[in-house]
Amino acid sequence: MRLSGIVVLMIVFLMSLAAALAVAEQNKGAEQMELEGGTRGPVPFPHRQHQDNLEDCNACHALFPQEAGAIGKLHAEGTLKRQQVMKEQCIACHRENKREGKDSGPTLCSQCHQRK
């Protein structure tokens, strides 16, 4: 293959990579979210911080889809139990990180829920 052909292939590859990275950046969702927290009050959720720390969206989204309102919708359908995400995902992960001596998030209800 000639040098010019290799250059063209490299340019196409780099343009494809840049486009893929741009799409990945667009699909990250909100940087900060507020989750419905029932009678204990809403839960501010640093979404982008979790993405940066976990790097694998399926760490959380294996339990619910990547779309706004998904948790509430699944609760309403009866597909997802109340507190299931918090107990199986949030607190379990935070406690595991704490046991391993890593930075961890809150492990008590009152540390997340904010009564208004």
C-alpha cells in the first residue's frame, strides 16, 4: 500500500474515532440529578462523578435503562421494588469501597435524602 493510501486510512480512522467519542460524550446524561426519594425526601445524585469513578454504565444500568424517569417507571410497573436500586446498587457499592479502603459514598439513608 502506498504512503498516500495509509495517510487516507489514518485520517478516516481518526475522524471515525472523533465522531464516536463525540457521541459517547453526548450520551452521558445529566451531570447532576435529583432522584425521587419517597417520604424521606429527594436524593441529589452526582451522576457524572459516578460515571467518572465507575467507567462502566452497566454497573448501575444493568438494573434499569439509561433514560430519564426509568426508575420511577419501573416502580410504577412493579418491575422494580422500592429501595431496590438503593440497597442493591448504591449502598452495596459504597460499603464495598469503604471495606476496601477506597473513597466511598454515603451508607446511611440520612446522608443522601434531604427533607424539604
